[in-house]
Amino acid sequence: MVQPSPHDLRLTLLAVASIVASVAAVGQERTPHPEKWRPIAYRDLQMPGPQDRLYVDLWADVIQLNNHRYLAAGDRRYGIGNAPVREAHVVVRGGDKAALLSILDTAADCAAVADDPAGGVSVKMCPMRLALWNGGQVSIRQAKGCYLEPRAKERSFTTTDPSYAASYAAYDIATKSFRLGVILAHRAVERCSQTVPLYPK
């Protein structure tokens, strides 16, 4: 993963403060059995609610840019809320430490990886950010990660057959790393098998 550019850091400075406050409120709740594979959680951020503040703040600069792109193209359908944007994440907490790995799906910022026309599901490589709270210190790094997307936007991932298509994450306690994987059409998508360390060497 790479560090955000100085421009990105300036844009997210206030957002980080908000994120820290949100995480601190639940920082003492430890994630049970973080080493077990679990489905990644998804959020639709077009009309975000209070529970989405953490993710909206983390991606405020990219969401704003995405909104501007639609307006610049003459698309004014999204005057209320945001232009199409969805997010996937996994959170691990322990004492005064917390880590959030988040992937953002927008039309302009992602590239196709795999497609399954029969199942109506595709996989895209999208921006990914890792926000780490370690006591009073905050760090944000960014890279790319896989986003599993149903072609029909109204479909919910909670009803998708997890044996057919699913995104999973686990936290390796020994190496202090997130492990990510995607299954599509009952097969692992090799490009999406990632290990993301909390502390880069």
C-alpha cells in the first residue's frame, strides 16, 4: 500500500478527526475470533445515514470528486445525496486499537477484473484504504482491492448465494494482517487474494 498524496491528506484531515471520534466510542469492544473468515460488509453511500458517517468521512475526497464528474458530464440526477457510490469494509477492534479496511466502488475509479454474465455478478479493482488507530495515533494508507458487484443494483449481497459469489476477509493475528478473498462462480478470483499488513515493513 502507498501513502495518500499530500493533497488527499489535506482533504481528509477533518474526516480523520471524525473517524477517530467514532472509533473511540466503541474502541473497547474486541472483535470476537478475528482470524475466522467472514463476509465483507457492504454500504450504499448514495443516500448515507448516520451509520455511514465513518465510511463517508474516510472517502470524502473521492466521493466529492465522483459527484463533480457526474455534474461535469451534465448528469444532474443526483442533486440530492451522492452520485452512485458503494463501499465494502471489514473492521477489527482490540482495546485502544482499531483497523478499518475499506474499498470504494465508483464508475470512474474502478477497473473490471472478472465477469459472470450467468450469475449477474462482476468483480472490479477499486480504491482501498486502511485506516489504523493505535492509541492516540492515526494512519491512513491506500492501494487497490477487489469489489464484488451485482449487475442489478437493487440486488442485496445478503441474499446472494455465498457458495457462488462472495467477498471474505479475515485477520491474521500472528502477522497482524488482513486477508482478503473473492469467490465468483464457485471459484476463487486469484487477483483478489490479498494480504494487507497493518504495519508495512
